[in-house]
Amino acid sequence: MVSTSREHLIDVPEAELEDLRARLRATRWAEPWPIEPGAAGIDGDELRRLVDYWATGYDWRAHESAINALPSHFAELDGTRVHYLRYDAERPGRLPLLLANGWPSSFLELTGLAERLSAPSRWGGDPDDAFTVIVPALPGYGVAPQRPASGPHTHELWHRLMTGELGFARYGAHGSDIGAGDVSRLGQAYPSSVAGLHLLDTAAPPAYTKESLTDEERAYLDAEEAWAVDERGYSHEQQTRPLTLAQGLSDSPSGLLAWILEKYRVWSATRFSDDFVLTQASLYWFTNSISTSFRPYYERHHRLVPAVGRVEVPTAAALFPADLGARKPRSWIERNYHLTRYTLMPRGGHFAAYEEPELLAADLTAFFTSLT
């Protein structure tokens, strides 16, 4: 059992570390096919190389120490223990910002972006543009426990964190992927407190007619359908039969790594370092949280969370070319959001906060400073 405390966010017993290495060394490999590497799933040769490094060369203790050095805090909110990072602005004055990640990621993806936003002078920026940044962990991701069956939804917990626990009357919010959905619900539910939203993904409009679509929107939906046929198998499994999948991934570290690694390779043009990918995989493994990370998919599919309807707070969309699916036209997003900023980024993908923190920080700063 991995222990957590205010002193040490994560403390993996040596026996669990040895168990992981033993499982990796004993991996039973799938029979390969005579097919181009990566054409039908993860590249087997790359996976073997990373499994070997994870078992023999990867230094978890160094990364564990770095994680424990982060500005972590916990809050007890309505029976749920919420974990978050807090980066105070080097010069107070701007709106506080909440940053939310997606899947298969963690709060670790956002630390570099949070540092840029809270201390811009370290990167040659204006200290007057500094934001106090809060990075809450998605419930059920890593060290953050999942929500109780009847507890508040994630966006409600985050609003209570920002206003009740931290005392911010107004704040801005940024999100990608699953985090973008929760942030959209924040703006929809609490428009008097949420000054604006900055999103890397947006919810589809709840209703529209084919006759109302523009040519650009039709092309986008056709491209999305083609992408879904080729690439959305992971999502269908995670939202329909997640616990079946989760059992295999919770028992096999090589299986868990394959499932995560494929997404880091396909959903980005960036070549992530071995240590970054393995730290994310290790966090899922040691906290046994791959199962609970699937829960948002199931709940959204089965309408157990509020749908995202019209969002009236000012919204910025920043779209990265290597992210999932096709890039949404401005008019499509405007069907469901009060869109005031629309940026087509020149590079980057699904994990943009880690891939392109400079581009993303600049866009966030330009948007949120325009609101204050």
C-alpha cells in the first residue's frame, strides 16, 4: 500500500518497487505479427526496450523525491480528500487560475506551465502578469482518491476548493480533455465566480440540424467520424466495459505501459523522454489508479454527470494540430460557448502543457489579462 501524507505526497515501500521490477522481468510477451511496427497497436520493440529500462535502469526514487518536493496540499471537501498544487504569484494582482489535465496524464503534466504562469519573470516575462495557479488532481487519478458514489461532481468539488477552501471570489479555469469537460461545467454552473475559460477541447453542441451546418463544419464532422473509426476504440472500451480492461492493466505493468505509451506516441508529434512516460506510468501503477481513471468515461457515457450545455462565460479555445481528431472550426465551438478567442497553434498535441508550455502560457496570459 502506497502511503501519502502532507510531508510526503507519495512514499512507495521498497517491497512494492521490487514487486514491480519482478513483474516486468517476468513479462509474457504477445506473439508478434508480420506487420509494420505500430500499424496495429504499440510498437513491440519499443515496448520491450522501455520495459527493460523500467525494470533495470529507471530511478523511481529520484522522481519520487521530485514529486514530493512539489507544493502539494490537501483539502477535505464533502467527504472527499482533494489533492492540489499551489503556485503563488510572484506579484499578486491577477485572477487566480485553476489548471486541469486530461487522460492518460496527471498533475505532473501541468507543473512546468504552472511555474511559467506564476513566475513569468524567470522566463523573461512581466511579473505583473503573474497568476496564482491551482492544479487540482482529477479524483481517482494518482494520489487523489476517487469521489464517493453519491458525492459532489468534480467541478463542484473544484468550485468549493477555489471559493470555500482558498477564498477566491473569482477565478479563471483552463482544461484539456477530461479536464476541459469539468472546467466547462464550472463555467456553466458558476458563471458569477468563473471569469473565463481557456480550453484545449470543447463539448459538442447538444443539438443542431444538418441544414444549419457550414461546409467547414461538415468537413470537420466527416474528419471526426473517420478518426473515430480508426482511433476511438480505447474510449469505447473505457466507457462501456472499463472494469474488464482495468483488471488486466492493474495486474500487468507491461500492459499498463503499452496502453499509456500508445497514447503518448499517437496523440502528439513530441518525442517524450523515457523518464517522463515511465513516471506517469509509475504513478498510475503504484497508486493502482488506472481503474478509477476510467470512471469519467463511464459516467459521461451513461449520463451520470451533468451534460455541458451553453456556456456563457468568455471562452478561449487553443487548438493544437497533433491533438485528438480534427481541429474544430470556430463556428462549431461558438454553437456551445461564448467564444472570444480562437487560436490555431502551430505545433503541439494532446499533452500541450508539457509539450509547448511557452506557447500555451502566452495564450493563457493574453486571454486572462484581457478579462481583468
